[in-house]
Amino acid sequence: MAYTEEELKKELESKEYEYGFYTDIESDTLPKGISEDVVIAISRKKEEPAWMTEWRLESFRIWKEMTEPEWANIKYNKPDFQDISYYSAPNKKPKYDSLDEVDPELLETFKKLGIPLEEQKKLAGVAVDIVMDSVSVATTFKKTLAEKGIIFCSISEAIKEHPELVQKYLGSVVPRKDNFYAALNSAVFSDGSFCYIPKGVRCPMELSTYFRINQAGTGQFERTLVVADEGSYVSYLEGCTAPSRDENQLHAAVVELIALDDAEIKYSTVQNWFPGDKEGHGGVYNFVTKRGLCERNAKISWTQVETGSAITWKYPSCILKGDNSIGEFYSIAVTNNHQQADTGTKMIHLGKNTRSTIISKGISAGKSQNSYRGLVQVNSRATNARNFSQCDSLLMGNECGAHTFPYIEVKNQTAQIEHEATTSKIGEDQIFYCNQRGIDTEKAIALIVNGFSKEVLNKLPMEFAVEAQKLLEISLEGSVG
Amino acid sequence: MLKIKNLHAGVENKKILKGINLEVNPGEVHAIMGPNGSGKSTLASVIAGREDFEVTRGKILFEGEDLEDLAPEERAHNGIFLSFQYPVEIPGVTVTNFIKTAINETRKARGEEDMPANQMLKLIREKAELLEIDRKFFSRSLNEGFSGGEKKRNEIFQMAMLQPKLAILDETDSGLDIDALRIVANGVNKLRSRDNAVVVITHYQRLLEYIIPDFVHVMHDGKIVKSGTKELALELEEKGYDWVKQEAVL
């Protein structure tokens, strides 16, 4: 067999790791920096099959050739990719022995959100003395799901247990070369979730509680893959209203949804990562790629409530490939203090009679900047495509900004596109009116903001909506003096 | 109940109220009339505690308590209600949700529990009937797309729900047709008691045919220049505001 020089080089390189590198890293955390060695080491740590290692390596090679994008309406110091540790084994050791040691401010927030005590402990990283209720709940869930043939596990487990599904779908919606952060994630993703709903099965529960319990300790490069087979339905909840304090500054997740013919996926996110302090120090950079593919008659709905992170950069999108498929995007993005958000969606209409709806609500307070960026693309084959977009911005105070960047590309004359945008300000008149009725200013703002966000909050599953509503109130506390 | 002593107030560099004296007792209805720009609405806003206006001299006492250090919501909790001349819109907040919040926040401030839902519902039904308000109205966003009449009726509905000790109606008659005027006035009359008081601010005598005042005050250039009984309103209607203006100059 004749090797090309490239192949030879590759093999030589990979051989080195087999003998040299792996044994050195028994510790739980990899040394800082990224290289092919590190990528291979991660794959080994996770005991992945060779195809996965190769997939990661290829991603890394792609990533190396890419440059960090700069088009977003945000300002930040670019991360030093050699100064990040790309793998850290899930830390099982509790950070604290009792709740008394936890930051009181954090506990206060938990209390306001009404999070049960045991869960508070878990979220704050406190040792839990007895077996948590949730563990048994999780087991019950797993059993119910298994009876329906639903696979719901970590992506690492799926790579080992269901390689045929992972191999078929991983990177099929968000290709490795899609963008800088997607390529990076593909190379080094630490863990995440995998979900498969078999043909015709309606998932009997929100895949939420389970996920939420397992949320603590997921890494900074998460990878989620949801496959809804023909005629199936699933509602998936991601995130948590509780504030997540994380030392990892850069979060670059990738979420891929695949809705086969007649399937429906509802994906809801509540994100409340550490936004940095009032002066804008610290905080998480949240650079996420989320995309769904709809086959014939399929439907994907993204609903998100974003209140956290110093910088949010994400565009949950739908590729409406199949005829009659539907894409929806409902979003509330709150920015306060020095937070920056550049978020929106892409609706790519490929099939006939495809429909999409975009409702985006941006709330800016303090010195924050909040941008909506959305693309509606109708390709030449997409006869009778329809889109309705509505982008509303609410400003609080005089130092924040709201921006709307709608992009519309239409290549089929039968398309119907509607775009509406409004910007309003919480007026002193409104506040005084509420005050006069006995409602204090904090409560008045909460009332006005909830009214503004109602269309989106209504799209969230009931239980989540209540929490999200409280979260909005807390995020904006003290933003109007 | 309400005692205003030599009240001076204004906005930056502009004096609007220049020495108001007024006393309102429980059970009384006072009408404050006067031409545009005489300071009627400013007086209402200052009593309610609007921060755009600065009180430079004088005092407002409500049930013996100086209002100076009380925030607008605290004044509301104490029983002061202002029916706005221009009620504001709050998109996405229903009439029901708004009044529920207002009632419960007031109860909370008084150290009471939230009003039970069935009691609230009963109260809403009762007041809706009194003011001839259609049920559908309650699921609409507060004041959004309301006609002038609907806005004012909603103000009086809120007043009926909150049962204040002192209600100040700022130009409640403006934008009302004759039927709506009658309904609103009827509502106000039914809510009158020996324990509460009403201050009606109006430009025209028309409303006073329905809400009969015990006292009428005429404002001009930030002062009450004439006070009298309901006959004063009629005289004013006949002679016009120029009459008071001239008298004030003399």
C-alpha cells in the first residue's frame, strides 16, 4: 500500500501518543493548551472508539486553519486557547461541607427562586448527606423511557453504546467546519447529552427534571444530539434557573437536533450563567452553536430565556429541508450591567410550504448591549415559504443599547416575509402609575417586563415558565434606581 | 383627612403651585376647577407623590401624617388614590393581573395576606356590574388600545376595587361621552361614604351635574382664588374663567 506523505505523517504522529503521552496523564486535569496530543488524550480518557478519536482529530485540524470570527456586535478580550485546560474529570468531591460556607448572596437567590434545599446543596457544590430523592426519581424516569425505547444518556455513553446512531448524526447538522467554535467543540467536547426517540413514540415526559439533576458538573464544551425519528415527539429542557458559578470562562457548546419526517422537537433553554460582577469583571463567554434539521412535515421549536453570561453569542436555527416543515424561535434575552448579547436565529427555507416564526424579546438594562441578529433565507426551491418575525426591545435607563440586525434573503417569488420591530422604554409614567396603585418600583418593573415577555414565557412548559418569570425579576433587580 | 398648608411646588426653575391651602374632611366632595395651566393636575400629582415635582414650601398632611417622606406607593397604601388624566398602557399585563397585584401589594404593605382568589373574583364581578364593564375587558392588556371612555372607566374600576379613603379624579370627564360620563359618575356616587372623600378636578361644570360637590374651588396661576359651594360652578360656567382671572388680578 502506497502511503501519501500526508498519511504517513499522520500515522507517525498518532503513534507517538500511543506510547508517549497517554501514560503521563493520570491526573484528573489535562495540562493547559491544545494540540493533537491533547485531543487524543481526551478521547482516550473517555475510552472512545478509534472513529471518534479520528473525528475529533479532523475537527482539530479544521479548527487550526480557522480564525476567530469578529462580526458580532460584542467587545471582549479573545480567549487564549493555549491557556485553557480542555479536560477535567467530573469533580466528585464536594466543595463545601455545609450550606453555611456558601456565599450568602447565592443562597438568597436560591431562596427567591424557590429551589428545594437538597437541590440548593447540589447546585452550590455542598456535600449531600443522604441519597438524594432525585437519584431514585432519575432511575424511575430511566425505566419509563426505556420501556418506550427512548435512549437518553450522556453523549459519551452513546458513543460507546449506540455508535451507529452517533456516527450517522453527529456533525450532520452542525458540520465540524461550520464555524470556529463548532470546530473547537468537535475536537475537545467533554460531555453532553444524547437523546433518541424511536419512530412514532411520544416521549411521555419533559426531558427536564432528569437533565437538570445531571446538569451540575457538565463541562465547558458540551455536545448535545437529539434525534426524533419519524412521527415522534419530544420536549427537551436545558439549563437551570439557578445561577451557575463556573470558573470556566469560555463555554462553546454545540446542540444538534434532527427531526425526521412528521417528528416534532421542542427545545427550551433557560440560561443563567455568571454574568460577571456589576463592574463587568469576570463572567462566562457563551458561544454556542445550536441548529436543527427538519425533514418532511417536521417541526422544531426553540424557546430560550437568557439572563446570564457576560457575553452571549448564539443563534438557534432551523434548516427547513423537508416540505411543509415548521421552524419556530421564541427568545427572551435579558442583559444588565455590562452584559453583552448578540443572539437571534436563522431560518433556512429549503422545502416547499415551509413556515417559520420568530419572536424575539430583548430587555436591556444598566450599561448592557443587546442585539438581535436573524437571517431568514428562502431558497429557489422553497415555493410558498412563509416567515413572520417580530423583534421587540425594551430599554431600561439611558446607558444601555438595543440593536436589531435582520437579514432577509429571498430567492423564490412566492415567499411571504413579514418583519415587525419595536423599541420601547420603561417609562417613568408607567412606574409612577404602578406606584400610585401601591406597587413599588421593583415589583412594577417585574410586572412590566413579564408583560413584555409574555408571548415567549407562554411557550415554555408550565413549571419552567414560573421559574423563568422569577428569574427575570431577579436579573433586573436594582436596575432602575 | 387632607390638609394642605401653603403648598409651593414646581419643576426646575418653574413655580407652578404658589401657596395652596385646602382642607378635605371625610364624607366631603370637593371640586377643583380652573383654566388650563392653572396647576390643577400638578396639585393632584404632588399629593400622589410624583417625583418630577419639587415641593419648595408648605405641607401636605394626610390623616395627620406629613406626606413629605412617603413614597408614592406608601401614600397609596395609606389610602390615597389618583385617577389619571392620561392612564398609561402596560402591554401584556391584563387588567385582572394588574388589579390583583395592586390589591395584594397594598395588603402586603398593611401586613395582610393575599386576597383569596374567590374573594377577588367576587369583588371583580361586583364592581364590573356597578360600572357596566364587560367580562372580556378583564383579559385585555392594561389600557392598550382602550378608547378614552374605557380608560377612564378602568380607572374608576380600580378605585372601586382598592376602596381608597381619598380619591382624586383628575379630569376623569375628559374624553367621555354622555353615557360613559353617567356610568362613571354613578360609580363614584355609589362608592361615596361618610368615611371617604373625593376631590374632583375638572375643567367643565358638566361632571358636577352628576357628582354633586359640597365645595367648589377655583384655581388660577397656582393658587385657589375662589371657594364656594356648588353654585360657584354654575356661576363660573356662565361667566367663564376670565371672570376669576380678572378678580384675581384685582
